[in-house]
Amino acid sequence: MKKNISYLLLVISALFFHQAAQAGKGLIVTEQAMETSSLKIKVSKDLTGIVTGKICQSCELQVIKVTPSTQLYVADQKVSLKLASDQNGKAGVIFFNPETKTATRIKSY
């Protein structure tokens, strides 16, 4: 009986550790963030445009598309995308889809 319980515990432990090892596989990155000390946003009247930044100091400059569905936050308040150019030069974070290089939201501090 003791042998059966030990064997059962061994099997359960092995399954648990196998599942834990597999947990990180298959994750899909749907959004990436890019911090910047100086936002550079260009938006036209139709609310399309670009925002540029770097993911790291030594990384290449990224050009991210801005669309009418991009959300703009200033000091944690959602504001109209029409105010985007007013945020140029301010620190902020650009959240974007890494596949399409499209901004989902921009936070300005």
C-alpha cells in the first residue's frame, strides 16, 4: 500500500513539473511598450500619423503607426487624439502591436 501511494505521488509530481515547464511555451506577444523621455508624434486631421521611439538606448529608432483607434492619455486622463502634437517633447510610453507596428495607446507624463 505504501509503495502504491509513493508511486502515485511520484506520478503526480512528475505531471505537475511537466505542466509547469510547458507553461511559458506558446505565449503570443500582443502588445509591446516603448518608454521615451521625449515623445515625437505627428498626427494629421484624419487622426492618422506616426510616433517614434526606441525600445532601448542602443536599439534602432522605431516608427509606429497612429490610427483613429489609438488612445491618448495625458496624466492618466484619456484625451482626444487631436491633442497628440501638444505632447511632443514630454516623457511617455508608446504601447503598440509588434506585428503591425500600430500604436494601441500613448501615455504622456
